[in-house]
Amino acid sequence: MPNKVPSKGTALLMEITSVYTAFPQISSLNIAGEKAETVDTTTLDGGAAKTKNNTGYVDNATISGECLYDPDDTVHIAFIAKVRAAGTNNFKITYADATPTNEIYSGLGMGFDRTASPGDMLRGSFTIETTGAVT
């Protein structure tokens, strides 16, 4: 029977000089879009049902989320520097299960947006396109 694993304690870590460092103050995290690509193979002489086949390719996940933004935080500064350098970087997702389970992704195509509004904290939202899970 599967366990019910809480979201609290799930972490995104960014590799900085060969050390995984927690991305601070995350309020939401989403890993989405990973799926096997298919192609429509329906033919005019086929039956009533449409058919599909795998192409052998996989659409890789995009990691996105929101955080409380601190312009003085070294990890936020390092992430924005990676956005501006347009390079790749490894990221680790650690879940709060008993093990705990880790997934490492090679990230590129990173973005970081900042929001300031009355009656709220400074907020950031980030996206990381991945080349797929490394492990």
C-alpha cells in the first residue's frame, strides 16, 4: 500500500561549485511535462479507433515554482547569474518520503521573474527546462 507523503520538506537543490545547496524559501514546486512522445498512425483503411505509436523520444520535464525572493540571498543571486549566463546546471529534487528519494535533472533554459506588490512580500517565480532526469 502506498504511503501518503507530505509536500512539506520537499526541496529543490542547485549545484553550486559541486555542492548541492537548497534553493531557499520555496512556496510551491512543480515538475511537469515529462512524457513519452507518440505519433498518430491512424490510416484511412483502419478500423474506427485511432492508433498511435511511440516515436522513441521523451519530452523532458520542466521544473517551475514560486518563492519568497531575497535579493541578498546567495542562492537566488547564483540562480539569476545562471539565467544570465545561459548555461546548464544540475538540480536535485528531494522528496520528504522515508528514504528520502532524490531525482537529479540537468537544467537549462532557466528563467526568474520577480514580483513586488502592496501588502505582500517580494516574490519570485522560476522555470528550469531540463534535458531529462540524470538519475
